[in-house]
Amino acid sequence: MSRLLLLHTPHITYFHRQTLTSFLSNSKPLPSLSSLQFHHHRFSLSLFVSPSSPSPSLPLRTFSARAFDSSETKSKEEEEEAEKSGNEEGKTKKINSSESSSVKDSEYPSGEFQFEEFNWWKKFTVKLKMLTALPWERVRKGTVLTMNIRGQISDQLKSRFSSGLSLPQICENIVKAAYDPRISGIYLHIETLSCGWGKVEEIRRHIFDFKKSGKFIVAYVPACREKEYYLACACEEIYAPSSAYFSLFGLTVQASFLRGVFDNVGIGPEVQRFGKYKSAGDQLIRKTMSKENCEMLTALLENIYGNWLDKVSSTKGKTREDLENFINDGVYQVERLKEEGWITNIHYDDEVISMLREKLGLPKDKQVPMIDYRKYSRVRKWTLGLSGGKDQIAVIRASGSISRVRSPLSVSGSGIVGEQFIEKIRTVRESKRYKAAIIRIDSPGGDALASDLMWREIRLLAASKPVIASMSDVAASGGYYMAMAAGTIVAENLTLTGSIGVVTGRFNLGKLYEKIGFNKEILSRGKYAELLAADQRPLRPDEAELFAKSAQNAYMQFRDKAAFSRSMPVDKMEEVAQGRVWTGKDAASRGLVDAIGGLSRAVAIAKLKANIPQDTQVTLVELSRPSPTLPEVLSGIGNTLVGVDNTLKELLQELTNSEGVQARMDGIMFQRLEGYSYANPIFALIKDYMSSL
């Protein structure tokens, strides 16, 4: 039958200064030759029927694998027998997820960074390594590390040919700078960020850790909103030019609706959703925000705004009321920011550098030695004596939209490809090198089948060694599907997760066809053969019933597997599912997440589960380390020589298709059966029409 995608649901990857989209996705849309693009509201609708046969259950679960069966009738005897069997197997072989369900957040190790001075022998060996370091690893004593933190920040490692910032490399540079005797301090240029709050929290945590080394860290903020200030206030000093753009006015959430537009052009969206908070379809079928969507978005907004007020006021030594009053005064003058102690002083970049020169005790005619983010990323941890211990923990990063297979022309690192991810999981499972594994997830979801296949492989891995899921900005819908297979789930306070729900939809284009004079006739065999093909008419009652049942079946499988994975009764899971997006903090209080923290806490928990002492150093092995592809090399050279980087990448994305034929509306994706040859050319016309509005 048709294939159902577990779609991009309304997930929020970032809050703007004053705008937060209701569809809340910062992920790049899947490449497609025909796409309908709208303002930043992204989600996906898909047509998919999940596999009808349940995956066999793994040991040590008190819930039967029949919880996933599409059959609505189960005998009590079968359930009792499966439950008994699971409990008996659990006595001999434990899965960490069942253990974690009864452990409170406070009982896990914190993973807090502890700066320890090297002893004389370690200092001596580090000096020897520096003397024999490769030319690009040599740094002058008294150097200042400079990093421009702005724009998008990827959770993946990047090759030297890739543009943009990488969260793991930013964090690694900060740790290296804390221990590098050649680095005197860090100078951060912070400008408008296009990442989520999870990544900002991780960088902020590393800034506080760096300050434990006793070295200085200074921020320069020419353009600053709430997210940028949240990061800058963690630094010792904040400087801004007199003409800086400061817009600390608060956060808003907004929702846009297309139903009126569709009515005018003759498009009839037919949407089925399961989960009252699954608001992805609202953009198509409603003209106003639903009560449930308003409730969910309000809770998310209050969580993020409240966290911002608490953390910023605490860091600056102010009360929450002081900060609220300041924001409500609508302050935009940089002078007042200085007067009230929100920034250190008003200086231009060159003046800040002059102050750094004085701080380093350099003569006025000497330049401040500096090294930038990209160059310092080439300094190996081994050179600084930070190579880790003999015990190894595998780190597998999963970022972006989920697909099952990769197109031949797709760019490396552009999303999560199920078959490649599964290959990494199996490598870790079969290897005796790794004591544990950490799955680092930054994904809004995608293909339901791929999500389920990865869930199964992660479960198998968790049966043989500890597996910890570490969430970044977002791990919702398909992203949460992956995470729930791990033994323990760690999320940031403001990670957006959950979204356990399903939306399916199709377009009825009959009226539009009439307006533009387009005609379509279909010959078919089989009662439901035209379910996906006949977009020139509405669904018949029997077709609509089948359409709804297939979506309901997909939702039940997702919900029941979530209940099984989290050792939670189905009725209790139903209360927190319903397509609702939660912050990490709220998800933890409802049993969807085990602990709050970043990657360092995930490492600490992995050591605990693997019986490795907390004071023992471990080596993190990145299995997602990039190898530059020809398109990346070409795009990097193009960017350097003639500035064609963006053009080439956009062309590659347009030429890259995920499996099946897709018509995408800025994240609203209708995926047809693989191999269908009747891809509708009218979507290209709709795209042109919408672009002209």
C-alpha cells in the first residue's frame, strides 16, 4: 500500500527575538525539484503505512511486543505470558533503559567540568610535544583565541572544506584553550544566531567551564538579541559599539495559516492527524490557531522566556524583576545598557583589542597575537596532553531530516540517512573496542520507516552495551523515535522533544485544475488504486476511511513503541503523546527524558553504566567524522576563488531527491509511492503562482 512518513511535526528549533514560528523547524527542507516555499514555517505531511508486523521484543521489558501490533484485540493470557517471559529474561540480561526509568535526574553523575592543573611531568611532556608539533599546530605564547559566533551552528563535525560553524569544534576549541599554555584568553564576536537554544546552552556551559582556568574571556556584541545576550552574559566582560543593535524586547510566537490562500486558488487540503496537539496540518486546514496548539505554544514560550529571565538575571547579579522591568521599558540605547550594568562598556572592536593588548602587557606598537577558530581547530588535543584514556566511548551524531537512503548526488552531512546510520550502529555493536555508545541527536524527524529501522538497531545495541541518547536543539517525532531506543536519554533544559503523533494529507486540486484549464483522467484497477493518484477530486467516503485508519495505525505503533521503550503504560504515554512538543525540562518531569544536561553529562552517565570510574579519562571516538566529498571541495574552492559556494550548494540540493517523487511546500511534503511515474507537473505551476502573491 502507500508508504507513510513520520513527518516533520511542528517542532521549534529556535525562538527569534520577536518571532517564533508555530511550525518551529530550523532544519533544512528535504531537496526536491518541485517545491512550494513559504515563510519559515516548516512541517511535513506524508502518506505512509508503517510495517504491519511488529519487531520482536528485546529482553527485560515488562511490556509485550504485541503492544505494537495493529491488531486491536489481545488476549490477557498472551500479555501475561509475554510479561512473565520478559521479566524472567530480565533477571539474566539487563537493558539500561529499564534501569534508567527508576533513576532520578539527581542520582546521575553531573559530568561537571573540573579544571585541574597539570603536574610538572605533564607540563614537561606537553612542552616537548609543542616543540615537535606540526607547523599548523604552532601558536605563539600569549595568543588570544578569537571566534565569531554567528549564523547557523551545526551539531556535526565539519571538514576543513566545509563552511559554517560546528558545535563540537567550538566546544573542543574552548576546552583546548583552557589547557593550552600558549593561549591567554578568548575574544568572542557574537552576532545574530540561527541555531536553537540547546546549542546555545552547550556553548554557554563551556564558557563557564573555561573561566575556571583563570584565563579571561571577553565578548563583543555589535548586534544583540535575547539569544546572543544569553551567550554573551556568561563572559567576564561585554563590549558593544555605540551604534550597536540591541533589541532585548522579549519573545513572541506566531502562527501562519494558508487555508484562505488555498481557498482562493482552488486547492482543497485533506488532512488526517492523530494527536490533538499535532498542529502540522493546522497551517493547511485552519484559518486560526487551535486551542490545543495555543496551549502548547504558550507553554513552550513561557518555559523558554522564564529560563532566559532566570539565567540572565542570576548571571548578572540582578533580580528577575529588574530584568523584566528593563525589557518592558523597551530600552534600545546602548548608553543605558552600560549605565544599568548590562554591558561592561561602550567600545569599538579596535578599542577592545587595545584593551586586550594592555591586559597582556604588550607595548602599544605590538600587535595582539591572535588565532581564529578554523586555524585553532587544527591543533590536536594530543599536542596539549588531552588525548584521553584507554577506554573508548563511541559517539554517533545524527543531525537533520531523516531519510532511508541517500541520493547519489546528495551532499555528505545533509541529513540522517538510515542505512548509513545503521551501519555505524552495527559497527559499534560488533566491536569490542567500545565500552558504551552515545547517540547525539539533532533532528525534527522524517521518514517513519527509517526511524523505526534505526530504533530497532539502537535497541539491539543497547542489549549489548550502554547506549545514551544526547539531545541537542531538537529531537522530536522521528528524532525522539531514535532517542527512545537508548537506555538513558539526556536533554538540555530547552531541547524541543516529544511530538509523538502523526499527520497525513493530500491535496484536492480539482478547482485549481478548472481555473487553469488543466484536465486529468485516470484508468485504474483495484478499489483503492486512485487513493494517491486522483488529486483532481476529493476522496470517496471509503477512501477517506482507509486514509484515516492508516494514519491511526501509524500513530498507535509510534505511541505503543514509545511506551514500551520508556517502560511506561500505554495509557500514561497517551497523556504525554498526542503530538505535543515538550521542552527537555518538562519532558523529564513526564518520563520522556531521564536527565538534563549536555554531552559531558551523557559521557558521565555512559561511564557509570559501563562501570568506568568517573575520575578515569576516556577517549570519545567520533564515528561521524566527515570526509570531504568532491562537491564540498569544489564548493570550498569556489567560495575562495569566485564566490560560487552558495550557488553550487543550492544546485546540488535541487538535483538531490530522496526516494520517491516529492512536492514540497517549505517542509510540507507529500511523498508518493516509490517509482510512480505520474508526478504531478501542476505543483510547479502552484509554486510560481504562490511566489507571485
